[in-house]
Amino acid sequence: MTDWIRACATDDIDPEDLIRFDHGDRTFAIYHAPDGRFYATAGRCTHENVHLCDGLVMGHLIECPKHNGQFDYRTGEAKRAPVCVNLQCFPVKVEGDDVFIGL
């Protein structure tokens, strides 16, 4: 069973950007894609444990701020070295003006 947690409002994130969301002892990155959809991943890079909210969003990619590795935030797939371990992704739903992630 999925527990849905409100992460933010839809207008908290500009298109092609992301925000940090912390819940309990976990941290996440919430993305607003160019097509208007929202996505959620683990918040830290799998390579150096740096938070991705300080990275650069380009289309459907998030670039880690430390070593410029890239992930496709829709799937979590590692796309450019030095990252080689995929990001964990979480389901997202939008209800009204609120973005929820499933834990």
C-alpha cells in the first residue's frame, strides 16, 4: 500500500526546475518537467551523496552539482559518468494544486 505525502504546491516549482523535499529522515527531489508533469527521485546523487536540488535541470535530465553526472529523472537511469548507479524513483500524483509522492 502506498502512503501519499504532500510534497509541495504545483506552483512551488517552475517548469524545468526542481525543489528539495524532506520527510522524516529521507530527502527527495521533486521535478517539474517541460511537459507539465511532475516526478520524484531520491534527493542525493548515487555517486557522491550530494543533494541534487543544487544541480541543473536540462529537459528531462538532472545534472549533479559536484561532478556533472546526469540522470533521467523520469526513470532514474544514470546517463553520464561518473554516475553509474540509478536513482530511486517514486510515484507522483497531482490533486488540485498539490503534488504528492508515494512512499
